[in-house]
Amino acid sequence: MKKCERQEQFLTGSGIPVKEVYTAEDIKDLDLEKEMGLPGEAPYLRGIYPNMYRGRFWTIRQFTGFNTPEETNERFKYEHEAGATGFSIAFDAVTENGLDPDDPGVASDVGMGGVNVCTLRDMEIMFDGLPIDRVSTAVIGSPFSAGVLSAMYFALAESRGIKLKDLDGTTQNDMLLFTACCHLPAIIPPRNLVRLCVDLVEWCAQNTPRWHPVSFASYNYRENGLNAYQELGLLFANAIAYIEEELKRNRLKIDDFAPVLTFHLASHSDFLEEIAKFRAARRMWYKLLKERYGAQNQKSMIFRFHVQTSGSTLTYQQPLNNLIRAAYQVLAAALGGVQSMHATSYDEGICLPTEQGVLLSLRTQQIAQYETGVANVADPLGGSYYLEYLTNEIEKKSWDYLQKVEDNGGLVAALESGWVHRESIKAMGEYQRQIQNGTRKVVGLNCFEMEEEPHRVPVFRPSPETVRLQKAKLEEVRKNRDNQKVGEALRRLRDVTEKGENIMPAVIQAVKAYASLGEICDVWRELYGVWEIPVVAGIAV
């Protein structure tokens, strides 16, 4: 009997062909003990803990920040009261660029898309009344500003009597994210940037054992159009760049710093492919650390990761549909073994999240944790013929893509040549063509469209007063601080940078003197110059 099917060929979101049915024959070469194991056992394919969420749920950590530190503080308190179990700071582009709000070229960007922070005073205000001794924080700073912003948070913690060895949290500090995905016009070249990034990793490995000084963020690579296996390939190329930078210094061995490395992945809409991707990532990291770098400490080989549901899949049209998209993506991350998660608010296709959007995002994760039963079994989908086959396929293709990056000289060279940018531009173009020609269906956008939006949703609008308020606050700080002490701290920072010493002790000294973010980053801009991104009019050169 001839079968009637909806289309000639079925593909995953990454273009991997999918058969009608899978059997044991499709995974006959899989060594179950060596390649799968049990949850909590090498190669950690099935999860990093034996009982996973039976012991503890993943952390609910919403990415938050807008306007002033005062307003962000109010939003953090709202989220904490609603059940968020972690904080995550979204900074504005001015802060990510390492600039101050009184810089003449940034007025229109202050507080837009994130909170503006330029001195320790801002960090103190943002976390006033919040229990940072009990709740971990993610400082989502660019690689240029990450060390400074982290130092502000460390100084805040010490001022409250919290020992740095007990402080729990994460710094983004991803070089690739802000050189290829978010184009910052005022940062230094990648070859110098990686030095600053790894200085933070090195210092934290020795001084803040519970703090993760980098979270390699393939979420943003994926938002730039790359598929699931390209996401993993670039993710591990980035991690390799940091590892190689540290090892060549001959200061620390692999097991001295690998345990503090963490990751931040995307959860997109192809449900089973995303679950397979998360599982493949754990096995790849185990193999990379054990086989290439000879790690001995099991903690070095454990892939810890945060997930953010995909902002790029959200639509302006029929925005309430985004609630459903986020819920499926949350479920995929949970089934994939995530350690912490941000559910993107349904209204982010329109504006910064409203309180309503934030609350529904929190409730989406809480319903998954308490009502669906997915947290009751470790790796409940493990052993599915299709899932194991797909996990293997994604891993193979990810290794192949990693090899492409290495064939282009490794991550830093691939960035400076524009190769990474060309890959993203090509991927974004192909993704858009699939939507336009209908081969990729997006409900409400190119199918099941409606002439009028069926529901009105509230819209968040940033305050135009933010730039005035932040400039006034910075002026007050500069007036009241010991400017001689600031000058001495900045001179010391320049000296240790030129000598190749670790910058973090000097950065901490500077922020405690209330030096501004812009003043500190200007030291590095003067030494290294500003990087010209290899993209002209949307085309990688």
C-alpha cells in the first residue's frame, strides 16, 4: 500500500534528514556502557548528577535589566518574590562597550535594552536589599567589561561581609559573543581581548572557587542563524581558545581551572533535536577534556550549562503564541538536563519584558518543575532509538564544524579574518529564505496568519530620564571620591597590563576606589587600540 506523506523529505531544524521510524539497527554501533553510561557517570551523556532534579530543580534565572540600577533593583525584587531562584543582569550597550553615560556618543543608548552601570555605586544600588549571600547572580558582561563588572560585584559582596570563597555566581565573559554576535564598536582586538577574559578565569580559579568566570554563550551564536551542530562547534572552539591561552602561560594546569568553566546554550523549536544537542554537548566536553587535554579531575569533564529559550523564534505577530513556543523550549531544556534557565518572555518580540511577561515566564518554568513530572526521572528519554541516533549525528557534525574553525586558524584567527561573521551572515540569509519560501513554517508569520491581531498586549517603554539620572550620579561619585587614589589605581592597572601580569587585583583596587567603567576600559583602549569589526554594510570582509 502506497503511503501518503505531507512532504517529500523530513528534516530537523538543522537540516538532518529524518526517517519514518527508528529501530535498534540505527544505534547498533553504540557502546551503551562507554558512550551512554548512567546519569552522573562518565561520559555524562545522561546528565551530570545521578538523580538530577529529584535532588534539586534547575535554577530559575531571568535575564533582567533596564533604565537605572534603581529600577532594575525593583524588578529583581519582584522576580525574587515571584519565585525566581537566581539573578541575571542585562546591561545596556553603553556598559557592554566599557563606556560611561557622559560619553558624548552614547546618550540615546543609556538604559536601552539593559541597565546602565558605570561605578561600584550603581552595583550597590542594584542589589540593595537582595540576598546575594543566598541567591547566585549572573553578571552578563561583555569580555571587555566583564572583569570590571565582576570586580564591582565582588567588592559589593565583601562590603557585606561575604567571603569571596563562598560567593556563588557566573560571569558571561564570552569573547565570541561580543565580537561576532553583538557588534560593539569600542572594544579592543580579539587577540588582546582573550588575555583579559582568561585573566578573570585564572584569578577566579584561584580566589573564588564557587564563581564561574566564563559562561561560553552559544545562545547568541544560534540567535545569529547558526544551526544546532554549528552552535556546538563554535562553542567548543571558543572554549579551546581560552584553554590554550591559559595553558601557554604555564601558571595553571587544566584541572586547576577547567572545573569553573560553564556554558550558556539556546533552546530552539525543534524539540527532539534540542534535547539531543544538550546530551551531545555533555559527551563532547567529556571527550575533549579527557582525550585532548588529559584532565584527571572529574569536575573538569562535567559540562554545566544554562539555557535561554530562543528570542529569535518569537514573533511580533500574534505575540501570545510566544508563550507556547517558550513552554516547549523550556520542556526541551529540562529533558536535556539543564542546570539553570531563563524562559524568554512572550512580549520580547515587541519590547523589553513587562511585569506580566516576566511573571508568565517564571510560571512557565514553575509549572514544568512542579506539574509536568519531567523532573521526577533522570534522563527520561534516554534509550529512545531516534533520540540516541540524533544525538550521535549532532555530535559527529559538531566535531566536523569544530574542525572547520580550527582549519581557519582557531577562534581568534577566524574572528579577525571575518570567517565567523561570514558564516553567520550566510546562515541568517538561509534561515530568512526558508521562511520566505515557506519551507520553514512559523505559525502566525507565514502560515495561519490573521488580518488583525486578536489580542492587545501591554508594551514596556524605557524612561527618557535615564541618561540624565545616570550622568548626575556619575558626577556626584567623581566629586565625592578620592581622585588621587583613583589616579594611582589606574596607573597601577596600566603597569600590570603592560607587564603581562593578571589584571584582576588592579581592577578590584580601581573599582573599590570608585573608578568608573569607562576610565578603566580607556586604559586598555589606549594600550591596544579599538578593533575594526570585519563587516561592511552587512557583508563580512
